[in-house]
Amino acid sequence: MTPQATVEHSVNGRMRIRISGLGRNKKEYFETLEALVQKEFNFQTVLVRPTTGSMILKDPKLDLESLARFGQSRDLFRLNKGKTPCRNLVNGHSKRYIKKMNQGIRKMTGGRMDMSSSIFVLLIFHAMQEIIRGNLALPSWFTALWFASTLYNRDILNFVDEDGHPHADGHDGDSPE
């Protein structure tokens, strides 16, 4: 049976393909695959990861159709050109809803607060409430302070974009300023 391949991501000349249904000889399969793909296409980078069952390709002239035909003609893999895996769909939906919630909080507070700062305040409030009540057992108040400090360090001190990269101007890119 021909192994199944799925494009995990493809961005700016970089593609990760996950291959499943290999059985026991993963290492040999990926060594052969790496050599054949490099010989056929001469990509800048062909990197195989037998333990994760994936292959990373880097080249400005990546051609998915040619790669799919090549894989199928050599019985190396059958490329599934359908939808991306579910975890990417869930991730995309989650990001959209969180972004909408964040925009709603900013609108309600006139741009003074966002989701991270709201959660930060709620976590600090919860931690103080637990301490005042005498509930000093871990992890409740400690965890709340830990998460609050993580949010504070990540989102308040170091303004970053969705991918965790700092903005050159020190703002988070969504602020109205």
C-alpha cells in the first residue's frame, strides 16, 4: 500500500509534508526518499525526519504538482491535496474568535485594555482573593500569579505579534495608537 502524504504547511518556499502508513522501515524509507527527491528536483534543502514522519523542503521554486506526480509515479507516496489537518482548522478558528474577543474588549474599554491585560487583572484579583481568604494551598493563588506574570512579561513589557515576534516600534500592532 502506498504511504499517504499531507502538506502540513507551505509558506514562502518552505513546505513540510507528513507521510503516514509506513510500517517498520521508516528510516530506510526516508533515506531513500531524501536521495530520490534531491536527485529529481535539486531543491536547496531536503530534510527528512523519520521519527516525526515528515519531510521539509526549501526552495523558491517548489512545485507541489510535480512533487505529487513524482511521488505517485515512484510509488513513494500519494499526496492528499485536500484540506489541511483538523488541528490547523481548530487553531485558525480559535485565533479568529480570540481576536474578535480582544477587539471587543478594546472597544469596550476605549483601547485601554485588551484580552491579555484583562486576564492579567482577573488573575491578580483571584490570587489576592485566595490569599485574603487564607487559601494558601498551592496551586490556586500561585498558579494565578504565575500566569499573570507570564502575561505581563510577554504582552505588557514586550509587545509581540501573534507569532511571538517583537514589533520594532514597541506596539502590538492591533492597538489604536
